[in-house]
Amino acid sequence: MAIGTFVDKGHRPTMKEIVASIGSRRGLWEELIRFITEKYRPKGEFIYGGKNYGWAFRYRRGGKALTTIYPAREGFVVQIVIGPTQAEEAFRLDLGKKVRKMLEDARPYRDGRWLFVSVRSRRDIDDVQRLLMTKLSPVKAK
């Protein structure tokens, strides 16, 4: 089963289709996008990640991956790779049970622990934001 909803490489989904898929979690989606763009001012792009992942929004800053967000049915999935140096800090965070278990259970690869957080609640968004802060420092306000 794919991580995201839109897996047809030949059909790039429209924003209207994405919003319809996300459904009642649209407010959480918009809040996360706003957080990412305001705090990090990243380069964002809409990419196709293959049949196992589908279409997604990928955010990078300074050549470093920040996160990838996959629209799903009644929500979305946030991919965060917590590098070995950030893992220690991530383990000290006050995370909800779901994301804490996900972090603990994630296999440590050379490039880090790959987390795929299915966002369904306010707590999930808070946890994702905390994890992003361990990955990359926000851009200073001018």
C-alpha cells in the first residue's frame, strides 16, 4: 500500500483534488505548511516519489532535506529523516505516545531514522514541528 493517495505518475493531482483528499484535516495541513514556510523559507517542489509513495510536497533548504508531505485520505503523512546527530535531541523531546514509539521503533540507517507520521490530530502536528526543529534551525526573522 502506498504512503500517499495519489500514485498515478501520469496524473499530477490538482490542489482541489488534494484538498478533497485531505478532508477534515485541511486546517492541520495548512498550519504545517505555514509553519514550514515561515520558519524555514525552504525551496518547495511537488514531486512524484514512485508507486509506493505517490505525489508529495518536498521541502529543502540549503540543499538539505527538511521534510516531504504526502496527501492521504482524511489526512496526510509527513516524512522526516532524523539524522544520527539529531536523534539524541529528538529522544529528549516531549512527544506524544504515537510519535515517540515511531521514533523508538525506527531502524537507524546511515542517513538517520525514517519516520512517516500519519497526521490525524493537533498532537501529531506539534510533534512534527518539534522534530523539524531538531533537524534544521529556523531562519532568523529580518
